[in-house]
Amino acid sequence: MAGSDEVNRNECKTVVPLHTWVLISNFKLSYNILRRADGTFERDLGEYLDRRVPANARPLEGVSSFDHIIDQSVGLEVRIYRAAAEGDAEEGAAAVTRPILEFLTDAPATEPFPVIIFFHGGSFVHSSASSTIYDSLCRRFVKLSKGVVVSVNYRRAPEHRYPCAYDDGWTALKWVMSQPFMRSGGDAQARVFLSGDSSGGNIAHHVAVRAADEGVKTVVPLHTWVLISNFKLSYNILRRADGTFERDLGEYLDRRVPANARPLEGVSSFDHIIDQSVGLEVRIYRAAAEGDAEEGAAAVTRPILEFLTDAPATEPFPVIIFFHGGSFVHSSASSTIYDSLCRRFVKLSKGVVVSVNYRRAPEHRYPCAYDDGWTALKWVMSQPFMRSGGDAQARVFLSGDSSGGNIGHHVAVRADDEGVKAYLPEDADRDHPACNPFGPNARRLGGLPFAKSLIIVSGLDLTCDRQLAYADALREDGHHVKVVQCENATVGFYLLPNTVHYHEVMEEISDFLNANLYY
């Protein structure tokens, strides 16, 4: 019987930035530096830049760890974390070897404990189990769960393409299930929880599916999935039963503000048509320049003309291309809430914001909005005044809210597909089951003994369509899902213990682990 629990954390405040980015990897910057144009990866430089820590059999903050090879044929290694045992604080070689040997030869424990199998993130191509952020996270999981964490150093793309990472995950699960020292409780079973961050969450899903096929009992996963739709209420009021839209009423109800070349709270803005053939307009925001406060017509025209004819700036600055929300059918770049948001982005980023007034449905159906987004990106990249830094390049960030995030995603896919190409088979597209677990080419899980799932929803993660669809599809197939929504949290917030969300979600994880120690 399917089950569903929802916890909403909307009332919680966050200390992370407001900004909404399309590409959700925590390592996007390093990934852009390290990838090559042909889809391969600067492996040596990547390994050099990755901050790593060795395993530590001597307890560190009450947790000890050690590395262990579980498959010699492919060199598959795991890092095992556990609460420090008596004698772990000894000095000399015995402090390193004896606790490990004793642990590896232990009989099943009487008291049940969880075993969390964790898969690190990194777009399938970088980072590792020994990366500092993941080592720290796994130590927190041990202290939180009072159990054991097995962090898998799976093989990475592009040297090892699909399905190598899934095979390594499956090997790790089988190894854990076969080890007596991983078992606990009166039934002497391994109480396994599959978990992962980013691409690691993808691996956890596919290992869980394989486990369900073969009758292996697990509890899945601690991963971060998403939900955003800011305009649901107005959309329900304004849409017609036949799918069309009350355009006149929508325009009347939409609170809008004009562009203002005279600075407003230190930010000036102006509207500019970039494609006459379809009337595509953008609203450009920038920090107020000297002379922007002049009176008369010069205050409106001169700063705009000077800006549009500027040469590339010496100091680098970001250019944020923003796509407003509105379910593809309502709102605009001049809507008050988006005008205000874009002004905040300028003050936050010290850069330029280009808010795109893309064509809306149902008058302009798919792919008009995507085409307009692509036109906006090409226009920005072609303008000298949008370039900056020693290399005189445009430093573009795609962003959006709700349906605007969807547009940003598809523009990004069109602009940059190397990450997926590096992992998937060479002839595959984004509907390959590895990339889209419930897509048109994937299998459904109805009737399989798929494990219970705890899904942590990070509200500023913009892969909302597929993330939310993942949870919904599990429910539709008759599986128990608990969703914890932190709509004001950003991607990777569980790596930051200085946020309110971190502590609340850790409590949810602890409760989930304790509730599912017994099947």
C-alpha cells in the first residue's frame, strides 16, 4: 500500500543567498575549469584541486574510519566509518590495526544499528569518498545515526562510463549484506540505508531498483529532491477548462512597474528589444553609474547609450540571465515581484541582470519560450559591454523561478551538454534511464519490493520537474515516500551545519533511520 508523509519547513529562515541557479552541481565552477571541449576531463588537475583527507583509525571527534578494498578486480574501495570503540585511542601501530581487524571479524551485534551506504556527488566525474566535505558529512551521519557508514569510491566517468558506477554500487551493497559484522538485531540482518548526494543519489536509486528486483531488503534514500511552483493559486483562477488562459484578466491582475533609468535603491534598469522579428524584449538591471542621478532627458538616455556602447570591463562581473515564473502563461519581466528580485540580484552579485520577457503560452506554445531564452543567451554572449575580465568573456549565470527555472534548464542543456555526454553511453540522450529514472525509456517499479524512501526537498534546487516526479512516481507505483520540504534551502545545505535547515533535516534523518531499523 502506498504511503506518503509531508513535512513543510516554509516558516524556517535561511542564511544562504536568494539566488536560483539552473545547474545544480555544488562543483559547477571546478567542473567548468576541468572539463575539456570533447567531453573528457582534466583528471590530474581535478585530483590535485580536490581537497581530501586520509582515513583515520584513531578517533576524530568520536568517529574512526578506514579504507578497505572490496573488489580487487576493479580496485573498488570503500571508506568505513564507525563510532570509536574502546581501545581506539591507543598509541602506536596497535591503535591503527587492532580496532580495524576486530571490527572486520566481529560477530553480528545484539542491538540493531543502521548501515548507511553513501555515494558521493560530483556529476559522475569528480570528487571521491575522501573529499573533505564528504568525509565530514559521513562522520556526522555516524554521530547522528549511532551506526556505520560505508562511503563508496565508485569508478568515475569519462574513463568508466555507464553502468560502471551502478555496478560498483551494487557490488558495495552485496558486500555489506554478506559481512557478519554489518548485521545486527535479533534476526542478525544488515539494516541498510542507501543514500547519496547529487549524482550519488542517482546511483542510490538505481542500486535500490536492482535490489528490489533481486529481493534485497534496503531502506532508500537520504537524497535531496525538489518542488517549486509559486503561482499555483493565480494559475488555477485564470486558466480555462479547455487549457486556454484569461489573458486580459491576468494582465489586469498582474502588478507591474516600468523600467527606471534613474537609480532606485542604487539600481537602474531599462527595457531593450533584442529580436525585432518576434518582439523579444529584455529588462537590463545594473548598479547605478556616476551621472545616473542627473535630471531631464539626459538622465534617461545618456547612461543607457553609454552602457550599450561600453567596451569590456577590466574587472570581471557576473551577468545573470533571469527567466520569470508564471507556469509559462502569466507574469512578465516587469511584474513587481520579479523587478524587485532582479534588483536584489544586482545588489547581491555586483553584476548585471538580464530579465527575459519571453513569449508565453497558450498563444505561443513550446518551444517558443526556449527559443527566446536561447536568443537571449546568444545576444548576451555577443555584446562587448557584457564582457569583463582579462579574457573579455561574458560570465553568464542562467537562473529562473518556477517555469523560468525550466526554461533556464533547457537553455543550459542546449548550451552545454558535456556533463551528461561524459557519463551516458555515446549514443544516449537525456531520456536514458540512467538520467531520467521514470522517463519514457525507464521501467516502472509497481509490484517490486522497493524500499521506503525519505526525500529531502531543497526549495532552491531547480531540477524540480524531474525531482518531484521521482517522488510522485514512487507513490504511484505503490511505495512509501516521506517528503521533507525546505523550500528556502539551497542545494547542499545539509553540508552546512550553521543553517537552521541542517539541524532540522538531521533530526528527520535520525527519526527515519530509527523508525526503519526493523522491517
